[in-house]
Amino acid sequence: MMAVRPTVLERAFELARSGDCAGVQDIRHKLRAEGHLNAEAQLYGRSLLTQLKKICDEARARRASEG
């Protein structure tokens, strides 16, 4: 059975929640490295970018407090 690859948006939220990304630029970089060549075209808009940044900040703060 073939594994289903998450969409660019799904993967962007996974990366944001991971605590490995400082912000949207890091997410875009990781997505391109994973072969999501259309990441730039799908990650736009003030609301989405603000939401991803907030999730990144919260995940990094949580990681720092745990470790």
C-alpha cells in the first residue's frame, strides 16, 4: 500500500508544531528540502502566516521549558 504524503499546508502545520522552525521562512526552507516545490505558492496570506508563526513560537517555548 502506498503511503499518502501530506499536503503542503498539512506539512507546514506539522513543522510549525515540531518546534524545529523559528518561523515561516524555516518552514518554507524545510518544505523545499522535502521536495514540496510549490510551497511558496501555497503559504501566503497574513492570517495563515501569523498563525504559523504563533504555532512556531509556542512550540519553541514549550520545547525550551521542557528541556
